[in-house]
Amino acid sequence: MGLRINDTVPNFTAETDQGTITFHDWIGDSWAILFSHPKDFTPVCTTEFGAVAQLADEWAKRNTKVIGISVDGVEDHKKWKGDIETYAGTKAGFPIIADDGLAVAKAFDMLPADAYLPDGRTPAHSATVRSVFIIGPDKQLKLSMTYPMTVGRNFAEVLRALDALQMSTGKGVAMPANWNLGDDVIIPTSVSDADAKAKYGEFTTHFPYLRTTKAPK
């Protein structure tokens, strides 16, 4: 069975290009983003790692750690990082998990339990290892999304989703479609008009079940 929203994510110990980690300990009190890849030295994945590296300051502002995973070994990861940093024009300071045994990919249900890497494999053998998992400080899964190999992930959207998750978790509100920081938010239906007035101040009632207000600071 795949991971569901609010499930506690698997804990594991794994090698990375920056040494051994135990996942829950590595997360600590931070938010975390795990993003996965089917093979090193592949074109779309290189651009994605570069995009994550370029957002380093944004992840830090949001108390969020990022970690990659690819189903190759540590030495390949170290060599690939050189290409990633050249392409991105910046340092890729985050670790990359070496999942050449597929243990993490299987634990996160990105591959079936009987999957293996044959000799002479191509990225197609692990094509489903193309997911993003946003994880809260409570070690629970808050959001996941999976892409095909031909479509690069939009990490501006990952950042937007992280902002929305942190706003909804910390302020008790919901976000409408296409929401960005600074936009109005939705008041939960469980909050009465009187309580909404006291908690949020002025708000707009579009329908009895849809009320919007300025985003809390």
C-alpha cells in the first residue's frame, strides 16, 4: 500500500554523498523535501537538481531541508554533482541518497517489492522513481507528486505548495486555487462567522461555505 497523506514516512539509514544518515534524525525539527530520480547522469534530472540548488536560500528561509535520492552509488553521485553545479552555476549543498539496493524506493512505494536493477539497465527500469515528498517536522507526509521521466518538475510549484502547507499548518486556514504568498486565504467551514470575525477580522462571504480573508501575518 502506498504512503498516504498524514502517514508517518519510513525511517531508514542510508549512505549519501555526504555520509551516513538516519532519515528521521536527519529531518530533526525541520520540514523536509525528498525528491527522487531513476538514474545519475540523466538530462531531465540534472536540470531538476540544478533548480533545487538554485533555491537553497528559499529552502533555508522556510526551515526546510532538501535531500535527493537516485538509484546509483555514492561515487557516481559525487561525480554527477560536478555536472549539476556546472549547469546550475551554484553549489548543490544538499545530500543525495545512494539507493542502488532500491530499499528506499521500495519503502516509499516508488517501485514494487520484487523490482531489481539488471545489468546494463537504463533509467526505464526505475522510471517510477520520479516523486517529490514534502514531510513535516512531525515526520508525516504532507504532500506527494509523481512525474514521468520526460517532464521536468516545477520546483517553483513545490516551493508554493510548501508555503501553503506551512501557512495552513501554522494559521489554521486553507488556500484557494493558484494561491501564492500574500493572496487571500479561505476560512475553514468549521469556524462560525462570529469566531471568524474575532480571529481573522474582516472577511468576504462568497457562499455560506466559502469565505476568504487576508492571509495572517
